[in-house]
Amino acid sequence: SGHYGRGNLHEFADLLIEHGANVAMVSANMLILYNSSNNTDHLKRYVHYNLGEHMQFKLPDQSFDKRVIDRMINQLCGKEQEFNSNVSNETDPYFELMVWAALCLYPEIAESMWRGTQDPIRSALFVILLLSNIKQSNKAISNANEKQLIDKMSLRFEALAIEVLDNLHVNCDRVVRDRAINSQWARFSGLTFLDIAFYCKAKKFISHPACQDIIERRWKRGLTSDVNVFIAILITICPLLLFSGLVTYRSDWVNPNKKQSFVLKAWKRVQAYCISPSVKFAMFVECYLLFIVLQTYVILNKFSRKRHSIGGWEISYFTWFGLIILDEIQQAIVARNLQRWWRRIWNKIDCVMYLLTLTGIILVHIPGDNTMYHEDAFNAGRIVLSTSSTIFIIRMTQMFVVDSNLGPTILMIRKMFQDFKVFLFLFAIVALAFGTGYAICLTNPENVSISGGSSDNSSVIVPGILFYPFFQMFGELYVDELGSNSTTYFPGKRSDERIAFAVVLAALYLSIVVLMLVNILIAMFSDTYTRIKDKEDVIFKSQKLELLLEMEDSLLPAPFSFIHFIFSLLIKYRQRLKVQQHLEEMTEENNWHDAIIRSAITDSLEEYLKKEKSTDCDSALIPLL
């Protein structure tokens, strides 16, 4: 590692491997590599600022030990996953060397070691996960060159993973390919290809046809086609339609040619329907719309100031709302860690609107006298409920994420909000500056009251400073305010010179806001639109995976969640009995399939290396001296 930058390290590492370098021996002495490398300053900063309190790691001369390295890699993997460093490296010594080279930002050595790993696809995705997390960590990456190198390495390893997956997709049948993609990794919390790709945000990898084929079948699960909202409503009204042909089932779930009792066939159909993420999503849309209608009706017609007994509509609303909160808690528990659950933007929005709704319900029911609720609390509660109802309706945009046209558009709006925050910050500074200037120029001390007053000539100056420039941006110029005697925002008599200067301030303010800031905002929106439009297909497919994972973690939506909970317990009990009866057969079958998977992935890597050598012979051949 001390010779980094002297020649081509890619060729140097390949040459060592080809001529019998003992990689297993090097892998067994990883501490020497970490402590002798001259490119670990960013790793020491990461450990110091993120793990220093627990590890007692001090800059700049502290050396690495096994405990520090294991804790650092686990932290970089994410708090909701655990990297198993106790897995033996004797069968795959290249993996540890690849991780070391990637963390030390040696791209050539990392790629050379990657070529020798037994699981190249997962290894490449694992490198992307480590690099993306260390880039986002606190104070670890100190300069732009390191960030550029990390971005370059992430793109390269994603391309390598896609190349191997391409060969796996072309050269293997679907059964072997699916088992390879769905196989769990013992090194990393039993995660699959798609799980790791989701955590490291490898969107191009997720959009690969092999991954999309898996996602589509996981989305339908036991069905052969999607279930839309209209079909879900019909089946909710009449469950017997499950047996009418309106829903088609996969043959491995419901085999019409197999002799089974009617009860078992009915059970299989209900099971296939209820666990399908497509069905869960359709029923979520159906139930969500009905809940919004119920909530709006109850708030508008039942939450009055006059004290009254709680009726059936309110009980239905409170029960449904409580079941929704319980469903959200259940999703967080199923996610195994709050960080994984909190990572999704929709869950954050849900928490805000549930908290606002609960606060509003409590406020509007605080008792006052014998016949009325407390007036101030009631008014505050109505404001809070109006805010939560607005968020509830905006939350409906998640329903369109699965649409190939509207899904990327929703993401554009989310990204544009980041641009809008920048505009609001600049606009607030400019508006406050000119609003204060207007107030000083147009008002007289005897006519102004900052906190409000009882005199007819007094005014509240703060609303004038805030609202006057804000509405001017939308074309309300308040020409009457520039007269010699105004009674609106800035009352009082003023001289012609002060009026003239106020006109100059208005012209300058409108020039800055309308001609500069608004056009800057339009340019930022246009840039965001172009960037997302170019990646529209990739973004839509990655959003589909995010929604799939959320639906798989959830039960049927409220008010059907309680029924689904009992139904899930019966399924798990039946599966446990089946596993106990066929444990030995399943173990032998899994071992056989794992051998086929390893062979298929190895063949795909060799196929990729052959293609690479054939397309770039001059750089691959090393002259023998």
C-alpha cells in the first residue's frame, strides 16, 4: 500500500495473485495492513468522531485493533444490520482484502481483490454500502477529492455488480437466478441482493431486468396479476368473488388439477390473496379514502363546541384511528429496528399527522363549563385538526408511486421542496430587509405600536413588515400606502421625500425578487426536473422496491388488520409444523441449491472477466520479463 500512485496497482495486484501470492496469509494479518497504510486518515476521523466515546480512539496517532475495525465496519453497515466478522475468511480471503482496499480508497486493489471473491455481486454492493455511509458520516471526508473518489468507486462497483448480474441473467435459467438473487448472506444479517441494493441505494442495479422480475413476482406474490382498487372494493363487499375467477392464482399456490378438499382450496385462495403486497396496497388505498371521508364528516359535523355524548360516528372514527396507529407500531416492530422504519419519508409524515390528529382530538374535548367545551382549547384544536386533515389528504400521493408516470413526478416535487427551501431563505432575508425599510420610511413613532394598542392611530408594525413585501411579490403593490396619509399597514402623515424614497425601495425590492430570485427558483426547478427526467425509469423502479418492502412488513390496513393478525398467526403455526416435519429434506435441498448458486455466480464472474480481457487486450496483458 505504500507504493500507491507508483505505477498501475491494478496490474501489480493481479500479477501478485497470478504468481502465487498467499492471499490467505495476508488476510489473516489485516491489522498490519490497516496500521501500515498511508491512506487511513479519513478512517481515523470516522472512528474518532463517530465511535470515539466508546472506543477511546484519539487522533492522530491511535492505531487500529480488531475491536475497532469490527465496530467501524458494523457502524458503516448501518445500525439495523449486523456484519458477522466471525465468519471464516479461509474460504474467501479476498473479501477481507477487498474491504480493506475499499475503506482505504485504493480502487485498483479493491477491484483486483473483488475479482477473487466467491460472491462478487454481494461483495460489490457491500463496498458501495460502506463507501456511501462513510461519505455521509460526520467529519470523516474532509476534502472534495476524497468525495469524488468515493463517488467514482461506487459507480464502478455498481457497474461491476450489474455486469456479473447480466451474465447470470443470460446464462442461467430462472429458477437458479431467482434463488441466487433471493439467497441470504450469512456475513450480513441474512440479507439478499435486493436488500443490500436498497440500503446502498444502487438504483441502476435495482432497475436491472433480473431484479425487476423478482420485484414484480414478489409484488403479486401468490397471484398472477395485479389487483386494482375497484376489484379490492368488490371483494371487500362480497368475499365470495375470490372463487369467481375475478382473481387468478399462481399454480404453485392454488393448483386446480390437484385433488384437495374444498376447505383447503378455499384456505389457499384466501391465503394467497391476503399476503399479496398488491392486494395490501389496493386495500390500503380503499381504506384510506374511506377513512378520510369519515374523518372529514366527523370533524365538520360532530366536533361542536357544545358538550354532548359521543355517538356512533365518533366511536367508529376513534376505533379506526386507533387501529391505524397500532398498524404503524406493528410496522416499526416488524422492521426489526426503528432506524430502518424511520428511514422512509412516508413514515415520518405519518407520525406528524397522527400526533397532530391526536392533539387536536384532545384539545376540542377539553371541558369548559357545564354545557360547552373550553373555548380557547377548542379553537386551537380546530386549527390543529385542519392542519392534520390537510396532511392526510396530501399523504394520498403515495398511492401514485407505483404509476410509471406519476411516481417520478412525485419525487420531482419532493426534490423541488429542497430548492424551494433555499429560495425561502433568501426571500426571507430580502423581504425582512425591505419590510423594515418601508416601516422606518413610512411610519411615525406616535402612530406605531409593536405590540398593539387601543388608539385609533396606532397599528401593529410586525404584520406590516412581514405582509407588505410578501404580497408585493404577487402583484399587490399597495399604491394607497404610498399616499400622504395611509391607514392600513403604515398609518400617519409623511412628506413627499419619504414617499419618493419608498417608491425607490419598492422598485428595487421588486427587481430583486421578481427578476432575480423568482427566476433563480425557476432555473433550480428546471435543473431538478431535467435530472430526474433523465433517470425516470430507474427512479420509478427503485420506488417500487421501497413500497414493496413496506407492504411486505405490514398487515392488511385498518380496520381489517385485527383479522389479518389472527390469520397470520395461523399461517405461521402451520408453516412451523411443516418445517419440523421436513427439516432434514429441506437442509439437503438447500445445500444442493447453494452449490448450484455458487457455481452459477462463479461462472458469471468468469464470463465477465473473459469479455473484459477480449475488449481490452492491451491493458490486460502483462509483459513477462
